[in-house]
Amino acid sequence: MTHRQILFVIFGLMAGMFLSSLDQTIVGTAIRTIGDDLHGLDHQAWVTTAYLICSTIATPIYGKLSDLFGRRPLFIIAIAIFIIGSAAASFSDSMYMLAAFRGLQGLGAGGLMALPLAIMGDILAPRQRAKYQGYFLAVFGISSVIGPLIGGLFAGADSILFITGWRWVFLLNVPIGIIALIIVGRFLHIPGQSRKDNIRIDWWGASLVIVSAAPLLLVAEQGREWGWGSLSAWACYVIGGLGIIGFIVAERMMGDAALIPLKLFKSRTFSMATVLGVLVGFGMFGALLTVPLYLQLVNGSTPTESGFQMLPMILGLMISSIVSGQIISRTGKYKMFPPIGTAFMILGFAWFSQLTYDKPWYFLSIGMVFVGLGLGQLMQTLTLASQNSVGPADIGVATSSSTFFRQIGGTAGTAILFSVLFSRLGTTIPDGFKDKTLAANLKSALADTTVTSNPNNAGILDLLKQVQTGNTAALGNALNGDTSFLNKATEALKAPFLYGFAHASVSVFTIALVVVSVAFVLSFFLRPAPLRTRSAMDEQAHQNAEQAHQNAAAASAKAQVDADAEETDRAALAAQSAANTMGSPVSPDTGSIRIPSRD
């Protein structure tokens, strides 16, 4: 491929990744408006859950099928499914219908997240790849910032071009997807990749990855609402556990044809990169989800404002990913980046653990920069390590497996950290009311008639009346649902709630700190192999050429053996003919003359 073709392909790949990453954030700020319009706000969690489950499960399936049938057709299929799902979602007239179409979107998004990095492995050598992967992370960062902004703008508009504003959250994907589809269809051609002889498709593996992952992802999303020890939760645990056992058995039986070949884990580099990916995903989602929530609830930012206030993390991620990519491209060395990246994340979460409710935004921004600098170094180097630890024929399944396990880690992190956050509120909010300074300020505010008569304080005053009548659990559950009662309330009244949420958030950041500290220690055990100097496409072509040369040499040797045998046979026949002419018996096997016996 020429440099111009590579640039066009990369642009198309980034457009595809932009679609999937944007869709993870753009819906969040619009979901409340969507729920109100479709009269199903209490079902909003299913809209998110359907997308998450389908995209996560589809990721390894796309990776394996792309190894079998080529990246291009699978990537085109993923974009097409995502476009169809997006267009269909814009016509939803109920939350259940929206959840179903979001699941269809997720089936496409699984390919949009995994395949671009695998395609990069096909067309670029690892040292070149590191340079360009930084731009992919920049796209991820930009979409994370503008997603809440665009979602908020669309949700806030009654109609745009005679279409309800929130429906453009999904319609926006259609033109971007069509552009990506045209570019990829026109420029993405990877010769010699498809292998259609003796293909075995791992139907059991594909089925069992659904059986194992879907219940566990479901309970991770819904467990806090159901209760972690509820009958529904235990049903998910049992089904998921049995699914995992069945999946391992099926993959062992399928061997190299498995959806996630177990031979990959024989590589110490791949295994360690996978473990680190799970831990990094845990910490990453802990930061990306908890910090915006903190900004909105404690600092009083709107969803759109919190998106812009996340810029320090995004800038840190972009800078470190681009710089580390350039260093890897020039030196070919990347072993140092996992320890340095996890060290930066440790600094970031350690900084977050010092939060108090009265800290200004710039205090948080310092921690965000540290976390961003760490993530930028880790995300691409772990993918590089996974890709470089396998042969060119397995780059797709290695890349998708790496993405799959990172998503699993992120989902587990979200479930665990949010459960800790909201369970801690039952203790930390009452502690806020016990704080001497806050209690004194609260008492003074309640004695002020201008405060008690202010309609903006009605929600908090009603809550305090419930507590006085003996409903002490009302304080701990106050922030589990609608928190809008805090938005314009008097500072002295809402301060204990903000105090409680800040202290609960510190517990979350402390857990994330422990997890990334474990990742820091394990990063020293990562032994990445030297980066290959050829792309997977070139490696495959080189292997094919070597195989052809060996086949030609073998054929030539066989032809020589056949020629020698034929020459020997001709000599034997000639000897036999001469012997017959002379009247002497000759052995037909050896051509030797037999001496007649005197007897």
C-alpha cells in the first residue's frame, strides 16, 4: 500500500472508532430526556446494558472471523450494522425498542473497537504502528469530551429539521458511518489475507462466550439494583460460571480453530499483557465514570460542563500516547512504558484520595493529568505487546481478545466501584451531618426564614423531616436516584451531602489505587519481545514466499528422484534386452547376470 492509501485507510478506521467511542458518551447526557419522552425513565439502565453486553460479546467473534475471512469484509459489516442500528434507534417509540436497537448498535460497535487496531497490525510494522495508534487514542479522547456536549445540545433542542432533538443523537452516526464505509470500501485492500481452505468455525465457542459473558455483564450492571445476593444475581453467577467452564473445554477441543485459542496464553507476554489490560481497564473506568459524576454532583457542573472539565485527563492521554508512540517508532523499545504508565496512574489516584468536598476544580485537574498520562502510555503498549507476541495469522484474535478482557475489567470496575460508592453513602452522609462545623452551619441556616421559605430548598427540607420522624435510611439513599434537589439549594443545607459523596468517592479512588498498584508490580514481569520490523501483511507474504520456495524445492527434489528412478529402470531394461540377445539370463530386479547351475 502507498503512503496515501495508508492515510486514507487510517482516516476511515478513525471514523469507525470515533463512532463507537462517541456513542458511549453521547447517550449518557441525553438519556434522561429520552426516558421522559418515551415514558420509561425507570428502564433507562437497559439501554446502556444492552449496548455494553452486545458490544463486549461481539468483540472476540469479530477478531476470529477477521482472521479467517479478512478484516475488510468484517469491518464493512460492522459499520453497516452500526449504521442500521443507529437509524433504527432514532425511530424508537418505547424504551424497550430503544434497548433492542442499542443492542444492534452494540453488535456493530464490537467490530468498530477491535478491528481498526488489528488492521493497523496488518498494514504497518509495529514500530510504525505505535506512532499512529497515538492518533487513535486522541480520537477516543476527543469523542469523550464532545460526546456529552453534543448529547446535551441535541437533548436540549425541541426539534431539529422537524425531528425531535434527542433522535439526532442516533441519526448523527449515519452520515459519519457512510463516510467511513465509503473510505474503507475504496481504499482498504489487504491482499493475501483471506484463508478459505479447511475453515472450521468455532460455533460452540461463540455460543458459550455469550452464555458465560452475558449473565456476568448483566449482573455487573444490574447487581446494585437487584442486590448482589438476590436470586437473580445468583442465577447469573451460576450460569456464567458454568458457561466459563464449558467455554474452556470447547476451546481446548477446537485447538487453533478456537474463538480465543488457548495457545495464546502459553505466551508469557500475551498472558501478562491480558492481566494488565484487565487491571488497567478497572482503573480507567473508575476514573472516567467517577470523576464526571463527582464534578456534576459535588462541584455542581452540568453534564456538558463536566465534559469540558475532563479535558486535563484527555490532554494527558493524548500527549503521552503521541510522545510514547514517537519514542517507540524511533527506538523500537517499549518495555519501560507499562511501569511508567502505571506509576502515573498511582500518582493520579493517590491525588484523588486527598479530595474533600470544598476542593476546587483545578485540584481535581492535577489528578486527571496524572491519570491521563498513565493511560496514554498503557493502552497502546499493551495492545502492541499482545499483537507482537503472536504470529501474523493470529493478530486479529489477539487484538480482539486484548480489547475483550479490557472491557471485562472495565465492566467489573464499574460494578465494584459504583457499588462501593453508593453503599458507603449510608455511612458518609450521616457523618457529614455529625461534623461540628457543618452541623453548626446547618443549624444557622434552618433558623433563617429566607432559607426555609426558598423553594429551591424544598427537597432537602422534606428529606430532613423524614429523618426527624425516624426514617434515618433516607439520608443514605438520598443520592441513589434524582439528585437535582441539590442543584440550587443553599450551600449550608447541601454541604453534608457533598461531604458524604466526597468521602465515598475517596473510598472508590483508594480501591482503584490498590488495583493499579498491583498492575505496577506486575508490569515489571512483562517481557515484551523485540518489535518486528515488518507488518503482518508483509510477514504473511514473506511466509507464503518461503513456503512456496520450500514447496518448489521439494517438488524439484521429487522430480529429480523420479528422473533418477526412471533412468535406472531404462538401464535395467537395456541390460535385460542385451542379456536376452546374448542368451544369458538376467535378473529383472538388479540387471545382474545369473550364472546357470551345472546341476
